[in-house]
Amino acid sequence: MAETRAYVAVNAVDPADMVIKLGPLLWDGETEYDPGPQYQLLLEADALAQGYVYPPPEGGGDPGPEQPPEG
């Protein structure tokens, strides 16, 4: 039986899109699994080494420039 490892799904259509879409997914690499034609599965460590990044957490993005107080 194959070793279970962490994989991520990235955009299979747009190579310039470096944001990880799904994951990490624990998968043995052998059991049938099809994330869909829009995704390519990569080992998480390989994806991160290639420059892919996780999206920011919900509500954790850049708030933008600080707004002066009203009044």
C-alpha cells in the first residue's frame, strides 16, 4: 500500500495562477480520485517549492490603506 501524503490542487488551465485551490488533501496517490479537469494535483511540498501559495484566510486579507477618522 502506498504512503499517504499531502497534495494540493492548483489551476490546470492558467499556469500564471499561483494560488492553491484545494488542500491540503491526504491521498495515497493510487486510490482513484478525480478533482476535476480544472485542477492539477501536486504534492504540497512541491507546489510550495514552485511558488504556489495558499489564499489568505477569510477576512485576513490586506485591509488596504488606513482611513482617517470621520468628523
